[in-house]
Amino acid sequence: MKNDIKTININKVEEENESVIILSTYNEEEVGLCIAERNGGDVEVWINKDEAIELKNAFEIAIS
């Protein structure tokens, strides 16, 4: 079962092409990351928990 965890609205200088990031889980086994632009379409990627941990670690390095 899909469960949306967090939706983050991204404000850009071009307000006509706003973006959104949606983080979801599926059956507590996969993590989904959807990045969407109002005028540019969507990309949705599903990864397993080990890959999600790698991504989390990479984000922590990027923001430190």
C-alpha cells in the first residue's frame, strides 16, 4: 500500500513553473521520490531501503 510521507513545495523565481517533491513509501519496503514541475512533467523513482539509506547519507554530506 502506498503511503505519502511528505510533500515539499519548491518556490522558484519563475512562479509559473513551480515544483513539488513528494516522498512516499510502498508496503514499508520501497521509498518513492517524485519530482514534478507544473510545466515540465514528473519523474518518479522507487528505491529499496538500502538505496534510500545511501541517498539519505549523501544528502547529509551535501548539507553539512
